[in-house]
Amino acid sequence: MNGTTFAPFQFRTFRLLWIASLITNLGWQIQSVAAGWLMASLSSSPATVALVQAAVTFPLAILSMLGGVFADNYERRTVMILAQVFMLFMTISLAGLTWAALISPWALLVFTFAIGCGVAMHLPSWQASVGDLVPRKHLPQAVMLNGMGFNLMRSVGPAVGGAIVAAFGAAVSFAINAATYFPVLLALASWKPERTPNFLPPEPLGSALGAGLRYVILSPDHVKIMLRGAVFGFSAVAALALMPLVARQLLQGTAITFGLILTCFGAGAVTVALTLHRVREKVETETIIRVSFLFLATGLMATALSKNVWATGVAAGVTGMAWQSSMSLFNVATQLSTPRWVLGRAMSILQVFTFGGMTLGSVTWGRVATAAGLETALALASATCLLGA
């Protein structure tokens, strides 16, 4: 098992947190389907519907560096618990308002943004903690498994979410997501990380941010990773930002159609997660990244041209493969090339570039779709992928 993709499961705390994350990722996928479909029901504007994805990624772009400072200056377990509690409260509030039929497009965006703020605080601490949970030699597999867990639920959650939305409505979907936060909170509460004595006070916010930025800017390899992440986020997000409208308008489908397409996306991502460890042993990372961008361009163009649910599902699977391989390798490259004292900030800067690109892309492709149509927006996003390759 030591040399396999599943080697990190030898370590109990990583295994428990991974399983708990699997459950909360299922809830997040159910919520994403519900939010996207609810917005498509509240507004027919592509630009407005695409803003749901922007509301998720924008806080990750603007607050991730703050989350990185917290990850490097405070106990990461505590930071994650506080972030999870905040997201739980916001999700319960969103479910209540939706149940009472008081939700509006802008209220949905505000709550989605607030939950994204919690993710921005949680994610740098979680990513930086992986190296504390498994030995360095297993770090690439652990990162792949985290991506696989997320995308495994992406392959199941959207279909489940589509069925729940169709049968019970968005409010029930939001309530189910709220319940899935508890396993993570229990797993974090049971984790007793080793405490390394630190006789220095936490670094002031301004100097901590400055030190992280200087470290990344003075490293040419880090700069390349960040810029590539920005191009990826800007182009790739078109697949998720416009998918509710692809299902509703191009395919004349329902919430179940939307969920099935996202299931295909997740299945492609899981396939890559299971095989990427072996591929990396034979193929250079740069080659994999270039091929991933080409796959992404192909998937987006095929989505634009398809009028058939199954063909769109295949295109979504190809897009999911490209998404998983790119995101995982950006993460692994940053983790392996960064010392522990600044890792949280380096990971947060990667998130700023990647999710900043996604936020800009969500707004851009939504506006292009409004002005020129969904097919044109997807085709232009496909062409932009070639910059990454």
C-alpha cells in the first residue's frame, strides 16, 4: 500500500478527516445544484445565473490570503472549526429564508458569498495541514485523494441534488447541506495535533502578508504556477458557471438533467484522481498540464456544439478530467516547493490567482452569454484555454 494512491489512508487522522470531508462535500454539491437551479428559476439572465459561481469564488480570491495568514500564525485546527461553524450558521439561515419563500436573487448571492468566505478561511488551513497528517513522501497521494474525494461527491452529489431539488425544493437541499457540517466538526474535535512550542507572538497581519507575497514573487517557479492557475480559473469556470443554462436552454432539461451532467464531470475527475499518481511516474508534470488545457478546450467546445444530453455528458467528463489534473498538480507543485513556515500563505496566494481567475471568468462568460449566446461564450472560453497550454 505504501506506493499506491491510497497510502495516506494508513494514517488514522487523515482517514477520518477525509471521510468527514467526503460527507460535507456531498452536502456542498447538493447545495451547489440547488443554488444554481434556484437562481435559474428566479432569473432568466445568463449574467445573473453565472454570478452564483462568482459569489462562491470571489471570497476565495479576496480573502484567501487572510486565511493563509491565520493558517501560518494560529492553530490550523481551531481556524477550521471556526470556519465550519460560520458556514453552518449561514447555511441554516439560507435554508430558513428559502423555506419561507423570502429569498431573492440578491439574497441568494449574499448568502452564497458568505459561505464562500467561510471556505476562504478554511481551505488554506486544511491544505497546509495535509503535510502534518501524512509524511512528505505521501503528500502527492494525499493531495490527489483530497481532490478525488471532492470529485467523487461531484460525480454523485449533483444527481442526488437534482433529484432532491426536483422532489422537495431548494430549501430541503440547503438544510441537508447544513447537516453535513457536523461530521467535519466532530472529526476536527477528535484530532489532537502535536503542538510545537512557539515562543514568538503571532506575526502582525501586514508583515505576515508582505512576507508571503515576497516569498512567492521572488520565486520564478511559484510565479509560473500562479499565472497558470489564473488562466485556468478564468477559462475553466465557464463549464460550471454556465452549466445550469446549458441544461435548461440548450438541452431543454430539468434539474435532474443538470445534476446528471455534473455527475459526468465528477466521474471524469475521479478517473484522473485514481490514475494520475501512475501517470506522474512516467510523464513530466508540464506535459500533463498542457494536455489538460487541451482537454479542457475540447470539452468546452464540445459542450457548445452539443444538443444531446449524452454527448454533453461525455464533454463534461473530459472537462472534469482536465479540471482535476490541473488543480491537483498546481496544489502538489506548491506544496512540495514551499517551506512549512510560509506554506499557508503560498497556498492562499495560489487560491487568490485561481479563484480570482474564476470570479473574473464567471462574470465575463455570463456577460458574453447574455450578449452573444451560450454557444459563443463556451467557444471563446475554449479558445482561451489554449493560452494555458
